[in-house]
Amino acid sequence: MPKRPQHIRIRGYDVGFGDCFLLTFHYSDGDERHVLVDFGSFPKATRAKAGNMPEIAKHIETTCGGRLHAVVATHRHADHINGFATKKGGQGSGDIIRRCRPDLVIQPWTENPTLAPNAKGLVGFAAPDRQHISALRDIRQFLGAMVRHLARVPPAWKAVRKELGFLGENGLGNKSAVTNLMTMARTKAGQRYVKFGSPSGLEALLPGVTIHVLGPPTIEQSAAVEKQRRRDDTEFWHILAANAPGVTPKGGAALFPGRHVVKSVPGYARWLMDHADALLRQQLLGIVRRMDDALNNTSVILLFEVGGKRLLFPGDAQIENWAFALSKSDVQKLVAGVDVYKVGHHGSLNATPKESLWKRFTKRGTGANNLMTFLSTERGHHGSTRNDTEVPRGPLVDALKEESRLKSTDGDGRTVDGKVALIEDTVKIR
């Protein structure tokens, strides 16, 4: 019989608000293969023993015996990759992971450094895809400008300032981590940038395991990833707030530079200015939320399949990313039999589509052989219960508890191992 794992150990490190999962494939001959999926945390964790990235990196290094076979960075958001950042003197958490010298580093096609707007001869990518890369870079430029100008946001907008700060800084370039990831693999050939249907390269490192790349699609494959839905009563775990039209200012320019500022407001103008301010708050948040969604829709989605068991790791993929994959009948069949689901986007309202994904899982239930779910999250950082946008979203968490064997860094199942906290379990292979 060909070599294949006997069991898979899943460790989800408590990074606070972020993702960091170490998959260990155990073989009968004592061989172990290790795959790290994401390593990020933002903003600063509030739970005890959470978010200490250097200590988590050391724990990963010890657990894998100093050898990672692969690293998967699902997308560029800080809460998924800032742990890969390096420091002078080589003492950063990213330096520790780099010492484990993975054979393979997987990132979305949008991170390919050769995919510039005017790149020529890049096989497999059409002009719309190169244009999408340009748009993503404009988004990062806008977010940088927005964060620099947060001081100009009126103090009375406390909640707005908090959300703008979170979304803006989380979506920035994370230059050190990005640079480290670009050269982390042992060889140049080990730097792989994937799209829907791409070979992952993992099969050569994980004997007996089949890996399906279910996302992200390119723009040529599915233009839907360029747009985010305002409302979907069937799929979302709540109705989204209104989004403003996308507006992208020039890099470095002041946000809304033509806005008139007065020291005191005449009585006859207060009603008008209050309503104008409310509209401005809504528009600014809408613009930044749309940009945040655009980055989430570049997430790599991986499905591991071995011995009849299926493990699904979708990063922060949202419904537009999912829609293309789930329109394929073969993918629908694959997803239906999932045994382990890493909950998308820390339990947000639109990363686990209710009808097309959640209800498609045939193994939902709380028995020993039912669906196992892993949720890496921390409350109080993103969204609001006032408008039903809190992360993790309450109705989704209730469904996870009632219809799966849930392990959450924000609830039951969290354990402490030395200086780090984690959630973990084992998947036995038939």
C-alpha cells in the first residue's frame, strides 16, 4: 500500500484576532510532515497567553523539530501574516519561522511579484488580472493615506476612528513579512502563487494526500471577486450595512481635502452639518470596508483529502471568492464530505455562506464522527453588536456549537502549553 498518514494533528495557536494553524501529518514509519497555515495577529491580543508571536514561533520550531515542509500565507492581511515579519539581529518571529526553511511557500496569485500591471509574458494571466493587481496596490496606497490622516477625523467619531484604524492598518503592506515570505522557501521553485485549480505542490511533500486549490479565482475566471455584495439574506449571517461607492484618492493626498472646516457652527446650520457628518462617516467606512473585502477575496482556499477524510482551510475567503468554486459540481461534492472546517474570517457574517457552504456539510452534528470546526478569533476588535456585524457573529457561533464539534480560541477547548495557548485535536485516518 502506498505511504499515507495514519493521523493528522491540528494545532491552532491563540494569536488573539488572527490565524495560525500547524498541521502535522503522522506516518506509520515515524515520519512527520508539517504545514503552517498563516501566522498573524492584529490588533494586540487581550487574552492571557495569547498573541506572543516569538513564543509561538519557538513552539512551532520545537514541535516540528526545526523543519517545516510548507508554509501557506492565505492573503496579505496583517492578522494572517505579520508573524512572518523579521527584526534586526534575527530575533523576530519571522526569523524563527525562516530558520525552519520550508520546501514550499504558497501564496495567492495576487502576490506574485512578477505580476505587475505592465508585466509581459506571464503565462496563464490575462490583462484583467494584471489590472486587478494594480487596483490592489492602489487600495494599499489609499489605506496608507487614510491611516496617516486619522488624526483629522473628529474626536466625536470614536467608533469610526477605531474601525478605520483596525481596517486600515490590517490591510497595509506588512512589508517585512511580505519580503520574508517572498524568499522563505529553500529554492526559488518553492515559491508558489496559486489560483483556483492550480497544482499546490504539496503532494510531493505529503505522500498519500491530495490537495485541491479551490481559490482564489483570477478575474478572468470570475469577475465576481472584484465586487462585494451589500446584501444577501440567504447566505449572510446578517444583512450588511450600506456601502458607499468606491473612491480612490491619489497616494499621499489628504482625504477629502476640499472639506470646509469651521470653528463654531451657526445654529441654523447645525442640522445640515450633523447630517452631512453622518453621511461622511458612512461613506468613509463604506469605502474602507469594501477595500477590506477585496483583500479577503484574494484568500487561498485549500482542501486536504486523505483516506476518506477532508480538511478545509479557507483563510478569510468571502462569498465572492467561494461563489466561483461552489458553482462547480465536483467542488460541491468535495465540500459536502468535509470532516474539518477552519471557520473563515474568524467567524464573520459572510465568510461561511449559510446555504451554499454551511448547509452543504453533510457531517454536521456533535457526535464523535461529526464535523470538527476550528475558530481562531477574539471578540471586541471588529464590527459591532449594535448593527449585527460583530466578529465572531453570534448566530454563526451558535450554529457552530449546535451542529459541529467546535474548538475556539475564544471559548471551550483552549489549553496552555508553556508560554503559549492553543486549540488542538487529531483526525484519525481510516
